[in-house]
Amino acid sequence: MKSRFAFVRVRAAHHWRPSVGRWANAHEIPPREEWLIAEWPKGAEQPTDYWLANLAASTKPRQLARLARLRWKIELDYKQLKGELGLDHYEGRSWLGWYHHTPLVTAAHGFLTLKRLHPKAQRPA
């Protein structure tokens, strides 16, 4: 799918005042400048996805678009970890059990990812 991207440097409309910690009595902190990234897929009537990124102002648009789209891959991996591999099926009552369960699920995910990326792996039709 081809998309167009828009990149704009933006700031929040208000200042920020810390409420706790050593900065609680400090002056207001001006908002930092961030990237607003909008993805507008070809054929769509309007942009469909938006992201805020605190990357440097010198970051190239191509890299911003790549990193924004990378989030989708991470969400798909997390969905697979939960749905297909059982990350959310742990019902134990101890941290030790949790620390045994999560590495096994992660190892299974790593195995499936390597299998999927293998050059001779069969692709679904």
C-alpha cells in the first residue's frame, strides 16, 4: 500500500508545570517542539493515522515515515504474542512462574519469526 506523509513541527498550546518532585515549585516549562506525522493512504479522502515523535528536528522525512510505520509491525508482533502464543494466558500466582512463561513465549515468537523470514519459507497463497 502506498501512502503519502506530512511532517510538521508542532508545540503544545500550553506550558507545563511539574506537580511533584524537585521541580514542583519551579517555573512553568515551555512545551518542547515535536514532529506531527500524518499518513494519508493513496485513494483515501483524508489522513488515517497520526503520530507525535520527539525525534530531533534534523531527522529526515524518510526516516520519520519508516519509524512511524514500524509501530504497526510491533503491534502485529504483540498481537501474535498474545493471541497465538499465549502471552496473556498465564494464570499463575508467582513472579517465578511469570518469568518462566514469558521467555518461553518470546522464544516461540523468535522461532516463528525466523521461520517466516527464511528465504525458502512457503508463503500463503
